[in-house]
Amino acid sequence: MDPASHPAQEPASEAPASEAPDLTRRSGKTKRAPVIMDALHEAYEGGRVELDWETPFQLLVATILSAQSTDKKVNQITPTLFARYPDPAAIAAADEAELEALLRPTGFYRQKTKAVQGVAAALLEDHGGEVPETMAELVALPGVARKTANVVQSAAFPEAHARDPEAGIAVDTHVLRLSRRLGFTTHTDPTKIERDLMRLWPRARWASGSLVLILHGRRVCDAQRPRCADCLVEHLCPSSQLAGCRDKAGQARALG
Ligand code: SF4
């Protein structure tokens, strides 16, 4: 179901019958969060990574390439990229100019060429050419921060993600913006936002919670023009433009 197809809602703070009758956009985040996340999970069927990938290495590379780009653009180039350079050894040994030409459509292609060759070399050097499963090992790879590590671990190694004490929640620009708009955090620093979300969501929701916020951000809660009239959690959102609220994304929108 595409939430964008929801009929416009009135700006009233009335909750659906299945919710606590006194739950409004002014309720505390610990009361609103489970209801909001349940609604988004149902609407987006638990979320999904929109990057195309078949192996953990492909997901790692695609996630690195998605920085400052779109999943659609990355998906357009990765079939050719992985057909030509299928594994870390091939990417590490690739001609730099050829790789740059392939990565060019994703933007920042010189930095991204260095990043994927650097990570491929580190995988060969330290992990026998395999992507490691733990957060500690993932974030130790060159150019891999917690967002990328969380995306890779939660999608490619869900069992490791479920038991790893270092595991967390992938906070990209959409998660950052929606977490602020929905009043789940007041921070703008992704690490602090991740910590707030980890306290607010049950661990079983860490992986899918990030994915459904990303989908809602892409389809409904746009950075510049949130479509609050089409938003299924509008009645619980303290930033609803429809209800005349202040946009709590604030600085996050400027960052996005
Ligand atoms: S700002 Fe608007 S679109 Fe975004 S979550 Fe709130 S009500 Fe929904």
C-alpha cells in the first residue's frame, strides 16, 4: 500500500478508534512512537532496502555509492559495475580512471572511487576478501561510518545485527529529518539521534524502523514540501504543516 494514496486527513488531533482516545500530537514521544511505528510498518510492510544487491560486498559498495546520490542512480550503474568488478580483488585492482568513469553518474565519483578501492583493499588485507559481520569490524573499515555499517549489518547479517552489542539504527538524512519532525529527538547529530531512537524503539524494530522512516521520507515527508495532508500519522505529528505546527526538522532540513 502506498501511503501517498491516503485521502487527505483533517488537521484534528483525533486518533483512530484502535488507538488510545487521548493520544494526540502533543502526547509524549514514548506513547506516540509505538503507534506511529506500527502504522508505518504496516503501510510499508516492514520496509526494504531499495538498493539492488546480491552479496554483502555489493551492498557495502552500493551503500557507499548512495551517499549524496539516490538509490535509483546507484541501481542504474551497479549491474555494469558488478559484472565488470564482481569482488573486492577486482575492484582493488581496477584501473582508477575506468572505475571513476563508471561511478561518475552517482556524483563525487573521485572520492567514491577511492572509497570503494580502499574498502576493497582492507577487506582483502584483513578479512580474506569477505565483509565482516560485526559492527566493530565494519566501522573499522576505511570510510565506513555507523550509518553504512548498520545498513550492511542489518540487511546482510540480520542474525549478527540482532545479537551484536554494538549494533544500532541506520540514521541517514531521511531518518534524521523524520525523527526530528515526529518529535523522537531534538538532536541534529546522527550519533545522538541513533541513541535516542535506540532508547525509544524495541530492538526488534531497529532495522525495519530505519527502513520505514526512509520510505516515508521519500514518498510523503519530503524535506522541502512534506505532504502532511497525505500522511497517515499526521494526527500524531508535532510538525504537521496541515495543523499549522512549526517544522521541527529545523536545521535537519538544511542539512538534508
Ligand atoms: S511533517 Fe507532515 S508528512 Fe512529515 S510526518 Fe509530520 S505530518 Fe507526516
